[in-house]
Amino acid sequence: MTEPPQPPTPSGYGHLPGPPQPGYGLPPQGPNPYAQQPPTVTQPPVSGGVHGFPTSPGTPPVGPRPGRRKAVVLIAAAVAGVLVLGTGGYFLLGDDGKPAAKGPVAQSPAPADGKPAPSASTERDDPIGHGSNIPTDLNAGRKPGEDKALWLKTVKMEGPGAGIPAKGLWVVGDTVVKTVDKSVIGYGTTDGKEKWKIDLRTEICGITGQTTPDGKTVMVVKNADGNCNQIKLIDLKAGKEGWTKELVMEGPFKTASDTTVSLSGDTFALGWMGGQSAHRLSTGGKLFSDAGPDGCKPMTYAADNNKMIATALCMDDDRTIEIQDADPNTGKKTWSYRLPKGYQVNAVYSVSPTVIDTGNRDTKQRAILVLDDKGQKRSTLSGEGSFLVNCGGSSTTEGLQHCGDSNVDADTLYLQSADKSTGSEIVAFDLGTGKVKWRTKAGDKKVLIPLRAADGRLTAYRASVADQPGEVVSFPGGGGEPQTLLKLPSGTSARLEASFLTSESVTYGDGRLFLSVPRLIGENKEEKLLMAFGK
């Protein structure tokens, strides 16, 4: 086990505009999910809290609402350091890490009232896809050369004022799977017909978008007392429940309202406020946890690609944060990387390669760090733009991973820019140098959402904030003109498409694009749940 290095001074810092939201463990201040929501692409970015950092013992054990957007501003590196945008000025970080004020820098203006622009659908008594406004001909108005809307699933449910959670979305072979309230439902990708349904009979309080190669995942549900401690193995391919285990929570809190889940091979990690543990996926048996008071205690784990890393709180005077690798079977660390005083982890874009978003809540500075397989700093990212961090979902906590506005492959991080009022970009960063490899604009009043990076290509969804059709495109590794994989239809379908909360609930698989809602309104009216597009 190596000794932690001295706190490095990350370059590539950015500034978070506006005050931070409450951190992990504080009640969220979110929008009313009962109201019909406009597309995510119209919402301005806001700063967000930090996950995995402990709060005072008196804080009630309530997790944050994931999906908060945290705007990160990064600008090009200078010889002596990196320029950092600040309010009314910028700063130059030297080798000692101390900022020196410079001249003023223009800031991008925010909307005057800070509110998202209304869409046409929100101005009707029944917006499209809801109540009396469910279209019967999805492809009405489709133009020659455009692909098809394959099917639309609607549901009719009545729920509380906060709405009904419907966060989960997976594609496993020829099945697309949704969680709806207390159920998990599998639909055929080609026709949308229900293939199977699992009634869990209690509230789902922990999910992950990850699955094993054979289509299994782990969910956590609440017991009769409302504690999020019942772990279940779910076979999304077969539509069956596997084992069920009770999570024995260690740490200062013995109950939780939500639990994070992360998979790595035959290991899955769970996290709740003040505690974490790792378990064998095949059996549900516990592998390890670390609730001890000494040293640097892991607060949460991120897992993927048969690797795990931990975000650990060090019990020193400064309460610094350390990034550690963790053996998926034992939890043993072989390297660690200590962040500077005051810095915390806001997001894990990737475990392998290790790409981490860090920030200082007090100074509003931020850096995106890339670590090598020995825990040494490989690079920090620098490039012009305002970038979103959209991790987790809107109804259950998914922790530091699953950032819908980003994607990572072996040597590139793809980030979606935050300026959605005039049209966004995708910016590709070289993980080796930290420099921008290429960038591409979405087009006027459009947004590009990275979906999948594999085999040297990036698949992205180009959505429109207006009632115009989107498309699925594939970019070559070096940038340039994309190949169109799906050209979505105009007319009725385009209006429906624009009404979905895109970056939180979109996936591409089996040659089809799937849009879904993360939460139902629950007014006992038919309302859209899931829509599919294809050839």
C-alpha cells in the first residue's frame, strides 16, 4: 500500500456560477415534479451540491435529488497556470495554487427570469402525450426519407402530489425495460408489447443503469418501515427476480431513504449517507465495508469495467478527500490520490480510465482530473466552454456516476456544453493531454447529447428544443461530419419527441432510440411513458 502523496494543485479549474445547492444529506430544493415539465434541453444550468461528503449528525438521512446540473467553466491553459473564470474577473493559478486577480472577463448572460422557456405543449390544458391529447397516428406529418416512430406506451395511474417515479431505463437484447412505481416492466423493442412484469410490491429506492453481460442488475427497495435496505437481483432478460438480501447498514445512520448501486463484474457496491459496503452479485453475500474511524475512510464507491474506486474522507484537521483504488473482492487499496484542502468529488465520469470532476465549494473552483492506473495525475482538462454535470436521475439516487451529459472511451472524454438557448456543442477532450481534440455544434436551437462511445466512434442524440425532429448520429474518432443513424420523423412524432426529458431518460440500443419519462404526473389520465423510434 502506497502512502498518500502530498495534495497536488490541479490545473484546469473552473468557476461555478451562483451559490451551491445543499450537499449530500440535505433536503433537496427541486421543482414540483407533479407539474408537466418542459424538455430538459430548455433548462438553464444551475450549480449543485456535493455527493458523498458527510454532514452533521443532526442532519436527517435524506439524499439529494440527483440530476442537478452543475455548470463547469474551463478555459485554455496558460504557461504559468490555468485561467479561471470568476465573477467580474479571472484568476491565474500559479505553481503555489494561489489565485491572483486579473482583469474582467465577459460572462455568458443567463435568462432574465432564470426560468426555462415555455414549450407549446405546456400551454394546453392537456399537453401532447397526456390525457385527451394522445395521438393515434404517430407518423402523421412524416416526410420522405425520415425514419419512423415505432410505438408509444402510455399508462393511467393516480399518485401523490409529488408524482410517481419511473426512472429506470435499460435495453437488454430485444427488450426495453422500465421501472414504473413499484414494478419493473419489459417491453419488446420492435412492437412495444409487454413481455413480462415484476411486481416488487414496495418502493424502489436504489437502481443503476449498469447491467451484467447477461442482463442482470441490482435494485434496492424499501422494507415495511420505509428503510431502503432490501437488495434484489433482477434478471432483465428473463423478467425474473433472483435472490433477496437485507442490507445491514453500518456507520452513523442505520436507516436510509435511498441507496446508490454500482456494478463491477461479480461485485456490486452500495452507498448510503454515512456508509457503504460491497457484495457478491451472484449470491448477494457481503464482501467488505469500511466503517472504521481511522485513516481515510471510503464514503462511496464507483465501479465499472471490473474496477472500483473509492471517494474517501481523511480524518485529518482539514478533512481532505482522497481518491483510492479498491480491489473489487477485498476493498484493499494499492494507490491513493489526495485532493487539495477544500476540494471534493462531484462526479466520476469514468472508473477505467479514471476521470473525476472535483470542486471547492467555498471558492467555486472546479477541475476535471484524469488519473493513470497507478493513481498518478495524467492530465487536467482545459478548454473553452460551459459544461454540464448531469449525474444520477430525478427519482432515485445513483451517486457520482451515470452522468447523462458525458461519455468516456479509452482516450477521450466527451462533454455536452451547457448553452442550450443558442444551441449546444459536444467537446472531445484528449485524456492524455487534457486538450480539446475536436468540437462540433448541434445547430441552431438544438442540443447534442452523447449516448455511447465505442470502437473509436461517438453515438449522440441531436434533439431540438422546438417541435422539429431530432436524429441519432455517429461521429468518427477524429471529429468531422457525422453519419446519420436515425432521422426521426416530423409532424406529430416531433411534437411528442420534444416533450420528453431527454438527457435523463434517453437510450439507444438494438438500432432504436428510446425516450421515456423519469416521473409520471399521476392524475389518473393516460400519459406518455416510453416511445421508440427506428427504421
